[in-house]
Amino acid sequence: MRLAVAILVALVAFLLVGAIPVEDGAQIVVFHTPAFIALAAALALSLVRCAFGRRWRWRRAGFPAVHLGVVAILAGALAGHLAGKRGDMVLPLTDKHVTDRIERPGGPPAALGFGVSAIQFDVAWYDPVYGLYEPAPDGGRHRLTRSVPVGPDGSLDLGPLGRVAGADLRDKATGAWAPQYRLAGGAVLALLPRTPRYYAATLRFTAGGGKSELRPLAVNHPAVFRGWRFYLVDFDKEERRYIVVTARRDPGRPAVIAGIWLVIAGTALLCFLGRGGGDAQA
Amino acid sequence: MHRPDLVLNLLLAAAAALYLAAWLLLLRGRRRSGYGTFAAGWAVNLVLVGVNAALAKGPPLGNMYHVQVVLALCFGPLFAVQAARSKLAWTGVYFALVSALPLVGALFMSKDVGWRRMPALQSPWFVPHVAAYMLSYALAGVAFGLALVGRAKGRRLGLEDAGRYDRACLETLRLAFPFMTFGMLSGALWAEEAWGAYWSWDPKETWSLITWMLYVIYFHCCADRRLSRYAMPAQVLAFAALLTTFFLVNLWPKLASVLHGYA
């Protein structure tokens, strides 16, 4: 037990160092050092020893489940780190452009073994939101005081400052929303960046022999093909000419997911059904 | 003041006042009126959550103000579970006090309801992930309060009283920890679905892992007599990490989390 606690304390110390904010982000490089990996390995060995160190009855299955679940997560993460591949692709929205490799940060491109193209894309937007910038009391720069969404009737309800009709905010010829609108009293309405409500694409996968398969792709709904998973992460918001996709092949994924559910279930069994700290006696 | 803000502030003040009144009544041993007032405060709190949901046209979990209001709502049901499960009905006075605190803070927060759920947040994981964390943080807050009061009373009244509070603290954290675990790991599953990576060492993620591990250390210290004297320091550090995860990461620009920027 004391060794386990010592390892956990050392890991927390590493995490604290890694969480220190620096100029270009946190010091996450510490999480890729041999020392941290060795500590994680020591934790895994300690967990295995605890899980099999004594006989457990079924009604105390929570204890080994939690410990072995963490081991499965660590093992799966290690497998993914060593043998997995991950990279990004920018796919033009045309079936004439077929990509067969992914760009990897800090490494050479990796071949997929098949072609990918994006043949369809749909996007729906939320109604526009304007930022209300009011003059500072001391005469300084305008400050954003509130975000005001466009109402169902196309107008903006500014409360005490009144109402702005939709017709005043939109270009009569194109219907485009005005980027700025000055109010009496010096306040300014500025169009905030639009938020997409939904976007999705269809990918075409082309393997040898000219056969192709289609897969739908949306945020939170990755497309899967030949062991690769494709995630829709962004798109060209100005002209809708391309989408950005992350591709990943991770042999450790089943172990990580199984480990996660083991830890969740085991913790619930241990804490909800167990009897105080005695369930985890060394 | 903008009319919806005025209504929201009135509801906030009413709920907070009822919770504080309940705390005072329970402190004086008036259990019937105390629990009745607690229930009334909870009802107003529930109305407030409903109003927030109606204004946001979706789950009211999109900014710190929303989260504080939902957090306050968690304490009533959690107390009911705790009282029934572990016979800790005497802790109601602490649950009443901590119910008021998030609402008082929310009075000073922006009520901006212009938030739109971007596609990454439109996941079945959104509500369970955030709700699990809210429940666990609520209980961890109560546990910390119990530990502090136990220490103070132990100095005045003796070790037995401190022991009673330590046991209540442990039971409260045993209820909290599975929710904290689910909150953290459901976030990993969600991140994998959305971005293809379970864990990005994002500041919010790293601090939530630090918090979780410190509570793991606390439980291990409670389980071993040779380590029991480290249990209280572990809990203090864990709660400090929890506050960092919940507040500092959102509010301090250098710790700002890119992936959790909408939280």
C-alpha cells in the first residue's frame, strides 16, 4: 500500500509539473519523458500485484476491476503510442481529389493504403449573434457588454436600448448581415463569428480494383474503414471549399475502452457496495 | 437591468436566501422548519434551472453561471441519498449552507444566454459528463466542509467528535468518487469520438486527473492505519486541486483550456 501511494504521489508531482503554464502552453513534454513512462509502468506492476495479491469474492469484484481496468488503459495507451498512426488531412470538397496519405506532426506522411475523397458536405448555422459594445464610462475603449442573438422576427432586442429591426441590419440586395451597426448614444453592434449548428460530410473510400465505399461523417460520429477512424474536426467557413479530417489507426483502442468501462464499473461497485476503507486493506 | 437578468437575479436571491434560512434553522436544531425551508429553496432553484433551460433552448450547462445554478441544485437530492444510505441526516445543516454558496457566486456572473452549442457539444455524453462532475464536486465540497468542522470541533470537544466527522467525510467522498470517475472517463470516451484522442493533456484534463489521483491517495491513506495521518492533508490538496480544475483553469488566461473553452 505504501509503495502504491508513493508511486501515486510521484505521478501527481509529474502532473503538476506538466500543468505549469509556459509561454506556448503547458509543459506537456514531461508526459513523454522516459521517467514518466517508467513511473506509469511501475504503477501498472503495482496494480497487477494488488489485483492478484489475494483472493477476492465476487461481491468484492470492484477492487480487482478498478486495478486491472487502469492496467488495461495504460497497456492500450502504450500500444497506441508505439504502433498507432495519427494525422490530419485537408480534403477538398470534390470527388476529383483523392488523398491516400495523412500528414503527421513532426514526422513524414503516412500512407493509408487506400484513397479518400469528400464528395458531399452540408452545414447549418445558428442565427447570427451581435455583440453590444458600449462606451466605457471613463471615455475609454468600447467594451463588450452583452451578446444579443437575432430574434425569430429578425430583429435585435437590446432591452433598455430599444430594438433594432432586421431590415436595418441586412443588406437589401444580398440579405447579408451587416458586420457593424452604430446605435444612438455611441454603442456599436458588431456581428460575432457565426457558430455552425451542424455539419457533416460523406467520404468515398477507394481501394484497389476500383471498388469504392461511401461512409457518412459528422462531428462525434467518425467514419471507419479498414481499421482507420476518420474524425471531422473543421471546415472552410468562408467559402466551403474543404474539410479538415483527423485520421487515426490505434491498435490499443479496444484495451483502452475496455479498461475505461472496467474502472467505471469497478469504482461504482467498490464505493457504492463496499464497506468503507476496509475494502482496500493492504 | 435587462429584464431576464432581473428575473434571474430575483430567483437566485430567493433560492439563496431560503437555503441560508434553512442552514440557520437547522443550526438551531429546528429540523422540521429547517428541512421544509431547504425543500422550498430547492424548489425555487429548480424553477431557476428550468428558466435557464428555456432561455438557452437546451441543457443549461453552457457557462459558469449555468453550472453554478445546477451545482446548487445537486445538494438537496445528494443529501437525501446520503441520509438514507449512510444514516447521516445530521449533515443536513452543511448541505444547506453549501447549497447557497454557488448561488451567491452566480449573482455576480454574466447571465449571457447567447451561448450556442457547437457541434462537438451535441453529443449524448454532454449531459452525463457535466452532470457527473457537478454531483461529484458538490459532494466533495460538502466532505471538505465536514472535515474542517470536524477538525475544529475535535480541538474543542475531543477526538470522538472528530472521528464522527471523519467517517461522514469518508462516506460522502465514497458517494462522490464514482461520479468523479465517470465524469473524467466519459470525457475521454467523448473526446475520442469527437477528436480521435482520449487525452490531450489539456490543462482542464490534467488538473481533473490530478484531482482524481489525490482522492485516490486519500482513500488509500484511509485504508491503511500507517498512512491514516496523511488522509486529511491528501483531502485538503485534493480539494485545492478541485477548485483549480473548476475555477482557476477557466479564469486564468495562462491556464486556459483550448478544448474546454466553452466550459
